[in-house]
Amino acid sequence: MAINDSETESLLRQAGRGDDAALGRLLELYRPRLKQMVSIRLDRRVATRLDPSDVVQDALADAGMNLKDYLREPPIPFYPWLRRFAQERVIQLHRQHLFAEKRSLFREQSGQVFLPDEATIQLADLLASSQSTPSQQLIRGELCQQVRQLLDRLSPRDREVLVLRYLEDLSFPEIALAVGLNEGAVKMRHLRALERIRVLLNSEDEVPQ
Amino acid sequence: MIPNSAIDGPPGSSEFDEVDSVLAEWASELADRIRAGEPVDQEYLAARHPEYADQLRHLVRTIKMMTVLIVPGRSKQGVHGPVHPEVGRDEHSRRLSDV
């Protein structure tokens, strides 16, 4: 039996009894988180043609249609299950819009996670817009830019675990479900990715003589 | 400076595997705590775990830098609350506070 938080469990039970309003509230709860995920994952070239909100809407509709199967015997917690629909939508859109152009534009990740080369490019805009004052936006934007550049220099495998933890804000159990590894392996990968980041930071701090 | 042996120990070395496992568990717990906005006293941790003092300082610093990527004020819904209940449940794992 998958473990969800109490609010999600309550709404799932109500939705299972045919309460459409509860189903709506349930999906709305997760809409912001899914939008964040799609915004990060959607390649910039595709994002110029599509609104992430529309992608999320389609993913939520997919989930709604499959909810009865999920409720019969939840295989995993609700959010990781829901996230898969958004992930599938993003993969489909990339195939539709970009694979025909140049397949090598993408790196296929384990567990069918696609991380476009430009996956973190939108970071500065996304994060800067969340701040309240111009000076905060500037400082945060610069720091995000630095972190983004460091992420870009990591291997896809190392980068992926940090993107999932710190950009998508997934918990370690959720990351394990997303990438198809056990939790211990994910934590080890997280540690090694942090170490790579630290090494890169140290190398940047070294001033050439 | 984190000794290379702690992170990149030779394959098959049980000593290094154990160090890695402990650090991996702590890194995930630190990430969860910092994400939840809990205060993390680096010097206290270093004093309590002197054998890992350098590693802990570096981990805290790097994790804090990474958390800049988390959008502030974002609604958090899902399988985990502010503090992950799974952390430290494994009887073989060691929590920072337990050691």
C-alpha cells in the first residue's frame, strides 16, 4: 500500500467514492508542482510553442482517466504516479516537435527520464520571478546562473539527481521511484553529485598564476 | 578538503563503502533539513562528529548553495511533509543526531 499524506489520502478516498469535486481538489493540489516539473523539463524550443500549463492540464486529464485503476491498488504514492503522466506528455512533445529534427538533441536518461541539454536554462528566469524585490531578483539570479553552469558541467547522471532533488523538490523516496533505483543508491548518487559540484567550485576558486 | 578516499574509495573496500554509506545518509538528511528550513549548526555537527568534520562542512555548504534552486514559497504537496519520515528508519543507517 502506497503511503500518502493525510490530505491526499482523504481526497483519494472521496474521489474513489465518485466525488468529482474531491477529484478536482486533489488534482489542483498538485498542479503547481507539476507545472514546475514541466517548466524545468520542457525544452526551450518546445516551450516557445506550448504553454507548460497546457501540458499539465493534459497530464491531469490523463491521470483523471486512470485514477480508478490507481485507486484499486495504488502501486506507488500519488505524486510519483501523477508525475509520470506529465513526464510522458513531455516525452511525447519532445518526440513530436524535436526528435524529427535531430534525435541527438536529447540524452535519454535511465527510467525514461529525459533531460534536455537546455533543461536548466530556464532556471534564472523561473527563480528570479519568484522574488519580491529587484535586488533580491538580481542576487538570486546571479547565484542561480552560477549553479546552473555547474550543473551543466556534470554528467547527465549526476545532474539528474540534483535536478530532481533541488529543482523538482522531490524527496529521496520519490527520486528512487522516478529513476528506478533503490533509495540507498539514490542517496549515494546524490552524495557523489554534491562532491562533483564541490570539486568544480574549488577549481573555479583557483586563480591562475 | 574532503579526502578522496571518503568519496572515491577503491571498489570493494568495505571500510570506504561504510564511510560512503554514512555520508550519503547524512547528506540526504542535511538536504531534507535545510530544505525544511531547519537550522543546521555546522560547528556543532563538526564537534560532535570530528572524524567527519570536514566532510560535513563541505556538505552543508554545497547543499545550501544547491537549495537556491528551490523556488521559495512553493506549495509542497506529496508523499512527504516538511521532514521526511523515512530518514533514519533503516536500522542500519545512522542519523546525524544518533551518532
